[in-house]
Amino acid sequence: MSDEKTEAEWREILTPEQYAILREKGTERAFTGALWDHKGKGTYSCAGCGTELFDSDTKYDSGSGWPSFWAPVADGRIELVDDSSFGMRRIEAVCANCGGHLGHVFPDGPQPTGERYCINSASLKFEER
Ligand code: FE
């Protein structure tokens, strides 16, 4: 991880909601985030460190109430971690640069990957092109 900060530094640069999700692995409630239904052409970057994570071309409506993508913008941007919290076996998606929690990856996405990156709005920043 190249973007290392102390928790005190993260608290300074993130909003309380961003901190709860990115640093404490929280989850925003479905259909409440700013970006779940967001349309528009551009890039979705990590709200913690600014690394570009997703392109709008891979965003789709999964019906879940969270921003959903079928692929990251490039290899190596997102780290996948086994997560057995809350009695579930899931794959956690983490920003490879700053370690921020983004969401989870499920195997029920559309082709060509069949993957669903289910990401918290609070973990993302959208930039229009
Ligand atoms: Fe990051």
C-alpha cells in the first residue's frame, strides 16, 4: 500500500460517513447513497486516495441499491480479500492503494465478467468527462 496514513489523519480528510465505510468497513443503507442511481459518463475514483477505480461504461443497474460495476477500470486497482464477517462468506473489495474498504464482489454480474462489484457510494468520487 503506497498511501499510508494514521487513523487520525484519515479522520481529518474524510467525512464521518466516509470514515465509517472506508476505514471501519461500514455499509451505507441500500438506495441511500449519492451514486447508486447515478448516470453520466466519467470515472469513479477512491474517495480516500483518488485512485481511479471504475469507469461509467461498466456501471449497470443491479437493483441492489448500491453502485454496481462489472469490472474495475484496470488490473491491480482493487484487492480482493476473503471476508467471513456476519456469518457470511464474501469477497471484500479494497482499494489497492490506500486499503480503503469499498464493498464486496459477487458472482452474479452481467457478462462479459459475470462479476458484480457492489460498492458504497461513500467510497467513491465521480468525475465527469
Ligand atoms: Fe484508495
